[in-house]
Amino acid sequence: MKSPGFFIQKLKTALAALSQVSQRLSKMDCQLDEIKINQGKILGNLNAAKTSAQLRDYEFSVFSQWGEDGIIQHLIRTVPVKNKTFIEFGVEDFLESNCRFLLMNNDWKGFVIDSSAQNISRLKQTEFHWKYHLEAVCSFITKENINALLAKSGFDEDLGILSVDIDGNDYHVLEAITFFKPRILICEYNAVFGQERTISIPYEPQFNRTDRHYSNLYYGASLAAMTHLAQRKGYTLVGTCSMGGNAFYVRNDLMNSRLEALTVEQAYYPSNVRESRNPEGQLSCLSGDARLELIKGMPVLNVLSNTPEII
């Protein structure tokens, strides 16, 4: 019969081997990041020669979900930026995000927030967390705590970019922000709500997209609602990404001839993403108007009249 020491030694050997594998994988991840960043540099240089006013013509993705990296690179070439700082919330572990390429390619300083302790822990174990100026905070965001949370960044009010994507109270949280005046504002909108109605979900401090409606389609605000709020705060809509998820705004005093002011009708892009779920939590992959039908009867807030309505 083998002694306990034998098995302990075998375990130590196995753990050492796993550690070596983990180190190799981490090194491969870093090398892959370098390749992707270099590809982004090339695409950014190619975009720099373009003269189009359409943001979608500049799309490419390095770390962003869709084409936001390319659009952001175009905007920071077009809009003068005093402070190379960004705040992004709703980032999960930041591996896929709007501003990670800015951090690693352009050496911007960043401050990010996510409600998952696991996500923030995973972020803080990455190489880019210690290698670049990135602060990460774990907190569930509400309109009551957002200003106190953002104050922890220590950034000047003349922020480079603010990116809002929390799949829920986006309109209400953005409305509550009083200190920062970002030069570029990026807001997720819910394309399922359509382009005509100026609506948001009613404010619920502990709103959870999946818990509130099994479909995962009931969240956020329409493009018209987000644009109404942005205009109130002094911003102009300059475009959306081609997957129908993020809208881009530039502070009014920074608009120039290379940017086109758009109406909601001009900028709206219907989302092709088929992320709907059935009551069992499985993907049902509905598209088009069938997605809106799934959440018919759910309450919404008309942000123009501040009155309750239903979808």
C-alpha cells in the first residue's frame, strides 16, 4: 500500500505541472493581445485616410464586442481630448469592453465598475491591470450612489470618454451624473424598443435584467430616450454602431465639420442580435418584431412626459 507521503508528492507534482501550464497560457494570452493590438493599429491607420462622416465606416473590433474600437479611434482623432481619461461601467471582467483598446493602445487612464466581485477579481489578476493605469471597483450601480462611485476615480470633470452599459437603469443613472462632462459619451440603447418611442424602463434600484423578465429583452431605454437625455446634457448624436447597440455623442462645443449631427431616425439601426430566452432560460433566438411582442404589456416610462406607459 502506498504511503500518504507518496500521494502528497504526486499531488505536489501535478500542481506544479498545472502551474506551468497556467503560466504558458497566460503568456500566450499576452502574445495574442499584442497581435490584436498591432492589427488594431493597422486598421486605425487605414481608417485615418477616410473622409466619411458615417461612424459605421470606421468600425473594427479588437477588444470591443462589435465595431466600437474603430469608431472610438476615429472619434479621438476627430474630437480634441484634453484629458486621456475614461470611465466605463458594466464592464464584466473588462476583457471585452469599449475602452480596453484605448487603455492598451493609446495609454489612457481608466476607471471601471462592475457589480460582480468575481468579475472584478478576475480583472485584477490580468496583466493589463498592473501594466496600465486602470482602477476597478465592485459595486451595484444605482442613481443614488453613482456620483459617489465616480468621485473615487479622481478624474477631472473634463473627462475624455464616459461609456454607460448596465443593461438596466442606464437612462436613470446617466441622468443622475452631475459632475463629469465627458467629451465623448457612449450609451447602450435597447433597439428592441424601436426608434419612435421615447421610453425607458421605470427606475428600480435593484433592477436585474434576467430576473425582471425571462426573455432578457426588457432593459434600458430606447435610442430616442437616450438621445433626449444627451441633448439635455449638451450633447449631439453623431452615430451608432451597425449592430444596433451603442450610440455615440459628442459634446456640443466640440462638434466640427468632420462630424455629422444626426436625428434619431437617421442614426437608428435595428439590432440583429438574437439573444431572447424562453421561460426555461434557453436561447430562443427570436428576431425582428417578435422580440417586442415577447415583452408586450411590460411597464415603461415616457421620459418626455414623465408618465407611465406599457409596451
